[in-house]
Amino acid sequence: MNTQLLDIHPEVAFALQNNQAVVALESTIISHGMPYPQNVETAMAVEAQVRANGAIPATIAIVKGRLKAGLSAEEINYLGKEGKNVTKVSRRDMAFIVATGQSGATTVASTMIIAAMAGIKVFATGGIGGVHRGAESNFDISADLQELAQTNVAVVCAGAKSILDLALTLEYLETYGVPVVGYQTAELPAFFTRESGFAVNYQLDTAQSIASVMRHKWAMGLKGGLVVANPIPHEFAMPKAQIDAAIEQALQQAVEQGIKGKESTPFLLAKVVELTGGNSLKSNIALVMNNAKLAAEIANEYVLKPM
Ligand code: PSU
Ligand code: MN
């Protein structure tokens, strides 16, 4: 691996060299996951949340052909303002964007890759990609899942949205040896709701016990990540019926409009926000903040005895 392609923000580099806690954050959630200006406000608030919990934030993206671990406020503002004009970059797209000197927002998969290059072990986001509904015919399975199978980063999320097939997503993760841990819950949360009807593999109740599982996994040479599923706080959870109805409608519109490939997830996310008014955006912001806090706590536990 040639780390000459990577710029680690000086503050992040200092923290890593001194074994201080660092939390990676993704940028597709900024450009494609939320509308402007809430996306920029949230990205800044999430960084502040990581700091308030004793860790250094490293928002990850590709800027003018450089892999970035840690962005300036100007760079975050650029990604948020440009929104969908910025390329959504997953593993497949990285070499093309870097080779041509372009900028791009990183998904969970590509954020994990750059985090691992930089030496960051904990990453906070909203929701991960997964196996899409209808995958048996459309083959749409997010590259996030393969990345979790091979890249050593723990991803703290609020589960996955039920725009996906959660049962198949769990099966896929099982096949590839990715543990799904519930933080203080035995049930996989479904992003906007605390419930999904599916069990997680293991419930762990402290950041310390999660850091211990990370250490032991990697000490055995088992490559790949962990999904740490952190339910949305009660007061921000949405009524399941309202969310389910919006998701069904969004899925139907995606089929009618022939939305496929990498456009699929951003289309569905935007439709759900549109159909539920501002409520789902408020919940989305709250759960990301909640994940940033837990990720900072895990990162702090992990650096006590890193492996
Ligand atoms: N799910 C969300 N919010 C998001 C995403 C997923 O609730 O912002 C973004 C993440 O960047 C994730 C990507 O990695 O969508 C998955 O896209 P795809 O399904 O095309 O792999
Ligand atoms: Mn896809």
C-alpha cells in the first residue's frame, strides 16, 4: 500500500502517533445522505460530539485526488453544498477518482479502507448499506458488506434501514464472518426504529466489552470488521407504521423510475425524508450524534490496550 496518496490531518496524525482515540466519519452521508445545510451542520456537530467525548474526529473523503483522513471545515462545507454533484465513491470508484484528480464522498466501504490505511479502528456513521430487497433478481448488495468482511474497522451504526432486506443482510454478514453486536440491545435496530424483529448475534453493554471483542478478533488474525448496532434514542425513534409506509412508497417509486446501481440508496434515502417531512431528518441527525458518542467511547477503551 502506498500511503503517499493519503493525507492525514496533522491533528489526527498527532493523535494516532500518541495512541489517542480517533473516530473516522464518512462523507457520503454529508453529500448524499442529507439535504444542505443540515448536512454541513450535522457533520460539524458530529465532529464536536466526538471531541466532547474525548476523541479526535477524522472525517474521510477524497479531495482533488488525495485520500483524506480529517477534513477542514471548508472541505466539509464544499461536500455539503455540492451534494449530489460530488461523486459517491465506493471501493470500485476509488482508483478512478484518485487517478483523475477528482473529489468524492466516501461510503462506508471506502471510508473503512481509508481509515484502515491511516490506522483508525473505529468509525461512526448512521446506517450501513446491505442486501437490497429483491436482491435475488437485481443482485444489489452494497460493497459495504464485503468491506466489513475484509477490513479491520469497527463500524458503529444504528443498524440498517428497512429499505434493505434485513434478514438477507444478516445472512450475508454471517457467511462472511462479520459479527453484529447490539449495544445494550438484543435486537437489531432498523435505523429510525429501535426494533426490527431480528436478533443481533451478541448483546454487549459497555464500550469496554466491545473494545475487548475487537482486540480479540484481530489478535487471532481474523480479518474484517464488526457491526456495532446502537439503537436510536427512544425520544427520537419514529412510529414504525409511518416509516414502513414511506419506505414502501419510496421502493415503489424507485421501481417505477427504473432507479438502479449506486443511485438506488441515495434515491431511497431522499424519498423517505421527503415522504416523512422533517421528522426523519431530525431522527437521522439524533442517531448519528448518538453513534458518534459511542464510537468515541469505544475508541477510548480500545487505545488503553491496542493490538
Ligand atoms: N444508509 C443510510 N444513510 C447513508 C447511506 C446508507 O441510512 O448515507 C450511505 C452510506 O454512505 C453507505 C452507502 O455506505 O449509502 C451505501 O450505498 P450503496 O447501497 O450504494 O452501497
Ligand atoms: Mn448497490
